[in-house]
Amino acid sequence: AEGVFAPVKVPNLFEDDRPKKLSAYEGQPADRDWVIQDWLPTGEISSLYGDGGVGKSLLALQLGMAVASGGSFCGIKVSKSMPVLAVMAEDSDDELHRRLHAIRGIPEYAFEDNEIPFFLWSRAGRDAVIANVAINDAKITITEFGTKLDLQLAEMGEGEKLLILDTLADIFVGDENNRQVVNRFVKVVLGGIAKKHNATILMLAHP
């Protein structure tokens, strides 16, 4: 992913990229790190699939509120809190306002602090595509919005953060049934974002 995300420099992700001896895996392994225990692993790309209109976006907003505030999600105390950026391609700012107001009406989220690090980026009526992946020459081109997203994540600092992407159909242009293209988008584009920005990614999608 060297040079894919400009103008912010991408670190070399292939340093010490050699096979390890079996002895490197001796001893007690580290426990798996979770943002929400058994739901959302830290530093990984997770997906939430469901038909349109079943409540994926609302559930993701509740999850974002819980992680940003250090509260609970569906009755489960978050394992760690961190800043959250939600890219909402289908909801206007007015719709997000209505949804967040409804969420704040739930006792679990009825906290007074409006300065929790939860940032919402409505892309309704705007392009939300992050990158174009060409199959013929395996070329990856970061879009204007992809560059803006890269800069926004950089502004949030080097610490851990949660990135919510709603939905796959809006951020990815391509055949979702083409394994080669999807594989490169998820591993190189989203994986590059996760590694570069110390981010956990939750991607919403329709089956």
C-alpha cells in the first residue's frame, strides 16, 4: 500500500516481511483484543450485513455512541472507548439528527456530554467512493473523497479509532461478486486504512 494514500505518507507495511520459525510462536499467546467483547475485534475489518430497512444504520450509530462514550452496547459494556468516525452515505444530516435524538432517548445513551469524540460525516447526495480498483492492471486509484477521509483520520491522531462505513455499495464501485476485485479492495484499501490509522473498521452492507 506504499504511496496509495496521498498526500499523507503511508508507512512501509512490508518491513520484516519474512517467514517466522516455529520457535517464534512458543509461549502463551496474547489474548484477542476487543472493542466490544465477542462482537468487534480491535484493529480488524468487520462487516454487518442485512436487508435494506432492517436497522443496520441505527444499530451502527448506537454502537458508535457506546464506543465513543465508553458506555454499553446492547447491554454489553464496551471493552475500550475510542474516537469514532461514521461515514453515512445514505442519511442526510437531518436524518442523522433525528436518529441520534431517538437514541439519546434510550436510558443507556442518555448522557449529558455532547463533546464525546463521535464524528458523523453525511455523504447523502455526494460521492462516497473511497477507491477505484481496476481488474486488468490491478491498479488502485484513491478518489477525492478517499483522500479527504485519509486526512480526516490523520487529524484524529495516532491513537486507536473506530471507522464506520455505511454502506459497501456506496464506498466501493465494482462487482461485489468478483472475488479478485473485492479481495483487493478489502485487503489493500480498507486494510491499508486500518493499519495506517490504527483503526478498527465496521462496514455495513446488503446481502
